Amino acid sequence: MIKSMGLVLSIFPYSESSLILKVLSWDRAQISIIAKGWRKKQQPILRFVEYEFTLYEPKEEGLYLLKELSQSRDYSSYASTSTWAAAEAGAELCARIIIPPSDAKQYYTLLTQYLLYLAPMQENAILIFWRLMLRLFSMMGIGIRLQRCDTCTLSKEPFAYDASGEIICQDCLQELSWSERYTPFSPTSKKVLRLLPEIANHLQDIHLTRSDVAELNQLFLSYYAAHQKQTLKLKSLSVLSQFYV
Ligand SMILES: [Zn+2]
């Protein structure tokens, strides 16, 4: 039997009376837990709540078996629906990426700090989501450099990007006779890319349209796909994007 602290990312019903929990564990990265007979119990298990779990190690199917749990911290309240969607997007992202168990604590801290930061925000939470992506990429060893041209490798303002998330400056694109391989960034997207590492200080200065949001999502997702050789589709990110007009 083991004890592990973990944040519940998602919950699925399993058979008549059981639940499967997808949990980001403090010391084991992502784990799946079966809570047998739990649907009939008084004590509900909630998403975005951190619990101290007592578990039996997996025998088959890789599922931990829940013995008992106690609530430690609640990360489930957000100031607006769009902020809730940003919390969902962060959780979905952390459920999807590969986290080595030896680095679990770092990722756990990053996600819980993200959720805490979001909680009181009314709007523009997607900016904090992109900052989360930036930090996750760098933890994963695929850090994205937002102020460097991938063609001339100089520190320059990004001007456009391609389907693999490569960034190009205006001079280089001009030399390529404005190749259609690249999509130019909107002025707001450029501003976000410039300010993203310290975006928390600029939340009030940025007014995103749906097309800015689509552009930056596209950049980050294509960059991830090109560097991880795996496409990343986040349902909750599409939901989050619907809040922008
Ligand atoms: Zn260049």
C-alpha cells in the first residue's frame, strides 16, 4: 500500500458502481485509479481537488486501487466560465504530455500554481494558458524562442510562422519573396509573443480577438507537433477559444 498526493484531472464512471480517476500525482506523474463501489458512497470525489490518496499498487491493467482518501486542497473555483475553461485546458494538457515520474513534482507545482493564479481572473485567462505552455515546453526540453528568427537565427521580432511552428522575421520573409508557407502574425499576436514571459504584468493591455487566439493556439500546437512528433488536440482549448469574438 502506498500514499500519494494527487490532483484529480478527470473522472469517468466505470461499471454500475465504480469510478476511474485520472490523477496527476505529486511523486508518480499521471496515474489512473479505480475507485470501486465509490459511486454509492456518501463522499463524492471531485475534479480539480487535491487529495491524499491511500492506494494499492496496480496488479493488472495498470490501475491503482483506491483504499481511502482525504481532501487536501480545492482548486475547483474560478471567477468566470472562460477562466474555468482555461483551467480545463491546462489540466488536459498536463494529462496528455509525457511526464517522467522523476520530474513529477516540478510539473505538479507548475500546474497547481497555474490553477491558483487563474482562480480570481475574470478574463484573458488564455494568456496565462500560453505562458503555461511556454513553461511546459521548456521543462520538456523543447523550449520555444519567441523573439528569434529560425531562419537567420537572430534576435528579431517575429513576423510570421509556418505549419511546424517555425518563426521567421520580416527581412527573411522578404528574401523568400513572401513565401506562402508562412502566415503573418497580427499586431496583437506579436505583442503577446513579446510580453509572454512576463504577461501577468500586462493582462489589462491586451485585447484578443478570436483570430489572434486561433493564430497563437496554432503556433503553439504546431510547434509541439513538430518537436514531439505527435499531434496535440485539446478539446478544452477549442471551448476556451469560443469565448473570444
Ligand atoms: Zn530572419
